[in-house]
Amino acid sequence: MDGKGNRWQRGLALPLLVAAAATCGQSSGSASSSGIDLGGGYSANLGAGGFSITGKGQPIVATPPGVALVTRTIDSDNPDGWHDPTKAWPSLTTAAIDPATITATSVDDGSGTAALHLVVPGQPTDTALLTITLAADQGFYTGLGEQFSHVSASGRVTPMFLTTGGNTEMGLNDAHLPVPFLVSSNGWGLFVASREAGAFDVASTDAGTVKVTFEGRSLDFWFFVGPDPLGVVARFNRVAGLPRPLPRWTLSPIHWKHWQSTDDVMNIAGEYRRRHIPSSALWFDDGWQTGYNTFQIDPTLFVAPGPMMDQLAALGYRVLAWTTPYLEQPHGAPTDEAQQLYTQAAAKHYFVEDATGAVYSSPASPIKDGAGIIDFTNTGAQSFWEQLVARATTTGIRGFKCDYGEELIPNFALSRNPVYFADGTTARTARLYPIEEHTTYHAALDKVFPGDGVLIVRASSWGGATQADIVWPGDLDSSFAHYGDLMSNGHSVGGLPAAVIDVQTLAVSGFPAFGSDTAGYRGDPTPEVELRWMEHNALAVVMQVYEDGNTRLPWAISPAAGAEYQAMATLHQQLEPYNAMLMTAAQMHGDPPIRPLPLAFPSDTAGVTHADDEYMLGRDLLVAPVITAGATSRSVHVPPGKWVHWWTDQIVDGPADVTIAAPLGQPAFFARAGGLVPMLPADIDTLIDATAPGVVTLASRATEMLARAWAGGTSSVTLDDGSQIQVTDAASGVTVQWSPGKSARNLTIDLDTRTHAGGTATTVAGQGSTSVAAVGTPAAVQTSSGSAWALAGGHAWIRLVGAGTVVAH
């Protein structure tokens, strides 16, 4: 067998290294008894009487009275057999783990969110399962990775592994991206750093307890506590692994389909530019290659692929391509290069193998006549695959949609899945597989496009955002169906409502960039489903549009649908500076860009009712997608504070429930009073360079920055070119300060002064050396060659050419 892969050198175990560095470098003490000082006024007690964490004298999280924090389930006859952690095992004996043997280390990173790292040492060989037991509180629980049914985790048992036998139309339990992190709105979180099979029973079997069970004989887990549940999420992310920086162009709409020809590609690419619908990327779905994972563009499908790629680049597109980690097994002599590659890989033991040392034939691959799945723990296999990927990158393909690869599940029925890797990994810890796969792809991309290559993935595990750039949820239904709705072929995996839930649970589980297929994948959507899904994706971090034929192509549905798509795609791209700012915070600090209402406003318990169909996009935008067929309005729960409806300027004092008109083309969303949203000009076609005539690029409009702001307190943003905007609301007026950056020189801001405590502004005056002229109308402000202002409807429209400071009185 070729050499074993070294995950430590390639960064595959980076999240574990991050955790180890935090423990070793920032530990403030260790104890295995009561009185562990966590800093910031928090302390933990771990002893014979149980476990608890308190803050300022108040209990935050604890075990039920007299209950041990960790117990082990004993199976003397078959401890290494499959023990489903989602189920109870009444026939087996349990025993408490002596708290004196548990290492407890306080880890302070200076953030104000305390962390306690606990390690249960290796237990006797008759141990099958380890269980953490906590008392359930009245908080809102969420996290746990990809979820489709509800944002709340309460009242169900959530598996941390994929398995067959689910009752959905997929025939699986749909745990493609489980993350063993649970956060409570009461300001605490629990993270179990295990790759083995586990489950979180959150007040389901017993309404008074949270039980977390994992296979294995040792356990590594963390508690995070702090005044802000979003700070708890960020603290988890800094331990598990922060996400990779996203190239800027991924925050522009992405279009994909199963392309039919070069003409098909160029017609769609050209139509985007003719209609001035912004888009910066296309991806080629399956069928683009000469054979299964040859990574060579098929010249019989795409005539003259080189000139086609050149034309796409000239129009300002990045190109991505679909891929899987399989090679097709030949039956007899190989019939094409793809099968020849299989033969080469099998001879060198580059595939995952079974108990006999033969190639493990993946039952879940889309190749129905047999396939091998690449073993990315093998250094030879890594190099082999990187060389294949390089065939695509040399043509200009800058990213991949990594499909499948998640089926290395821990069990089949009641038996272990007999898979073995070069580094000794078995199915017990195969949740690492997607991360190993994605790291190999990024190694190839980074050689050619450092910092500009992208992966869109559907499977991963905790810490996987260090390699997985964007998550898409697989094949959702093209409908308004909810998860679990009865279908002719099983229960639905969900449509648009499931996407709205999934974007939230993934964001608080360490995966901040999510893009569902607009209008889903399974079945033909109605125009209404298509357009409502566009509205949701326009107000998320990633907007990708799937289209195969006229039933999905917006401008082919109707002129109105085409106009709405142009408006939603434009809105999404205009919000790129805001989304980029949110992603930078995620990459640097672990802050989630998408935020469930109960975590963003933990004191507002009324927000729990709308957790499944509303969310915060950053701190300043409240989004309430329409997810019901035929609806032209919807009830919106507005959190505490003043909020302004984006389209109508209606001001709502929260907390309150209001009914808002939401016709097609006007998704319900609000801005926070005191909010500041930087935006791009509306006429930009692409965020990357282009040479084709008539294409408006970001670079050609780089000197211009727009913003909307709503008076109330102080808000400031620093953009990626170093430019800064600050809006300060004081009794004397609302001050706007603008500092240009490397590219942005001029600012045009729409300042809503109606939320100013001192009343609506009646004039605008420059400060210091800043001189601004009154020009009469907002339109005149926007086209002014010099600094100018105008008032309209309580808004102050201000343009600053170069640095300046003004006050709206």
C-alpha cells in the first residue's frame, strides 16, 4: 500500500490543532473538583454532587440534582459493535464516570465568553457509549449543523451521523452535515469534539434533561458561557476552526445548469449581460467531462472549449464544475479513460477498501455499475487526484461543486460499515472524509488560483468550514413543502421552508456561507415558488440559481418574472459590501452572519414563534421570507427597538407582531434604527474584470460607494479597501463621516432621519473643511459631480466627493 496520508501536515486536523493551541497557550488553570474559575465572573463546579456553571451567582447550566455529568454504557459481550446513540439501551448497564478522573481546564481568550474544556480519559474496554447529562432549561436550543425541520432543537433526538433507513424520500436520515454543537439562548453552549457517531436528545425522551451520547471510550468536550449567545457561537467557532475567506465574486449571483452545448452556455451568459442582470459565476453540472471524473471538458458537448472559456472570462465570469470523489469500475477491459484511471488507482490502493483489502464499492455513488471512492488519507491518492483536478484548473475552472462522498456511514442495519482507510481510520470516524476530500481539492486550486478558488459542498463535519467555502443542502423539493410532509415516495425533505431553516442552523454551527438551489431541485417549481425562493436567496450570503429549461429560466417564465429576478439579483449584489463585512467577521472572529431571532434577541421570548421563518442578516437587517403559497402579505415579529420597512419606510416599534404587505418582488425585510448598510452601485454586471464591450465591472465603478442608514446611536463600517463610514446620532443632529479607501473615493448615502430622537432633519451642513451644496432632489444628489445634499420624505440624501463630514440638523 502506498504511504499513509499525514493529515497534520496537510491541515486536515486543523480544528483539533486550534483547540489544542487554545488549551495549551491560554489555560488559566486546571482542576477536577469544585471551584474552577472561568474568568469574567463565571465559575464551574465538578464533583461528586454533579456539575454546574454559574455566573454572577446565577446558575447557567448544570446536571440534574444527584446525576453524574458523564456516564458510560457497558456491553461486556460486544463493546465494539454498533450501538445506535439515538436509542436507549435498557438491557445494558450504566455506570457513572468518577468526576475526579475528568480533566477540566479553563481557557480564556479575552473575549468575555468563558470556555471550559473537559476530557474523559480512556475507559475500560467494555465501554460502548459515553453520555453527558444536563438539566434542560427554558432557553431556546439550536445548532447541531444542517437541520430541515425546525431551527429549535428541542423535543427531538438529532443524530450526528448519516444512516440509511430514514422515512424521507431520500431514504436517508438527511444528516449530511451534522455538527455536535448545541447553543442555548440562555448564554451557554456544548461542543463535543468527536468524529464518532453520536446524538443530542434535547428534552425529547425526558422533558427535563438534555442527553448527549457518543460512541467511544473517551470524550473531549467544551462548555462555552457568556452574556451573549451569539458570542457563545463565535467562541465555539474559534475552537472548532474558522472558515476560509471567500473570494468576493462568490457574493454575486451564481448560475448553474446541466448545459447542453457551447451555444447554450454562451446564450445564457450573454443574456445576463444583455439584460444587465448581475452574475459573476457559472457552474457546469454533471456531464461536462469526457468521462466520469477525467476532469477534461468534453469537446463533443462543448465545441471549442478553449475559446468558450476565453469568451466567458471576457464577459466577466468565473467557471465552476461539478465533481464527485469516485471513479467508474470497469467490467472487463476498460472502455474509456475514466475506467483506465480506476484501474490505475486500484492497483496502487488509492481507494477506500473493505475488510478483505478489496476496493470498497460505494453503494451510494451515482455510478450504478460500481465505483471506487478515493482514499484521501493516502498521500499517493492525494497527489493522483490533485493531478487530475489540475487538468480542469489549467482550462480556467476555478472551483468545484463537490457532490456525494458523505455515504461512509458508521453502520448498515445493525452492523459496522466495513470500510478502511490508509491511515487506519474506519467507519467509526469517517466524518472526517469530506474534510479530507475538500482539502485535496483546495490544495490543487491554491496552486493555480491562491485565494480565488472555491468549493461548494453538501457534506462536511465540525470544523469543515476551514476547507468548505459554501454549503448547498442537496436536493430540496421544488415547492413550499415543509420537512416531513407526506409525499408519494416518502416524506418530504422540504422545500423553501427547509432552506430558510437550514441557513440558520448551519450559520450557528460554523458554516456561514449557504446557498440553496433557487426553487429547489426535485420536481418542477411553480413560478411563485421560483420567485419567492429568489427573494430569500437575495437576502442571504450566497445566491445561486439553478435552471434547466424554460420552466426555471426567469425571463422565459414571463416578463414580470424576468424583471423580478433582475431586481432581486441586483439587490443581492448591491448588498455585497454588507455581506462581505459579515463574512470577514465570521472568518476573523467566528461571528455568524445569519442569526436566529432567539439568539439575536434572547430576552424577546416572543421571537421563538417565528424562529423558523425569520432571521437576522447581520445586526441590521431583519428578513421574513414569504414561504406560503398564494400569500401576498405575512405576519412579521419585529424584535425590540425601532425598525423601518425597506420598501415603504413604515416605522415599527418592537417588540411587536405586524402584518406586512409582501407582493412578489417586495420580500418582507426591515432595517434597524441605528443600522448602516454599505452597498454597491446598481448598474454593476460583474464583480470581476471583463474585457467584452458594454460590461460594467466592479473595477469600473470602484470609486463609488453607496449606503443606507437609519438614525439611532452610532454605527460604523470599515470596508475591504479600508474606506470607513460612521453615522452618529446626537441631540445636535446626525453626523456622517466618510474616509475614502484605496479604491472607493466617493460616498452617496440615503440617511433616514425620521428615527432621530430630535426630530426629522431640515438642513445639512458641512463640518470643518467640508463644503456641501443643496441641489434640490435626491436624483440631483446622485448625479452631482461635487459634494451635495437634498431632503425628501424625512430622508437626507448626501453625496461626499472625497473625505468629508456633514451633520443633518
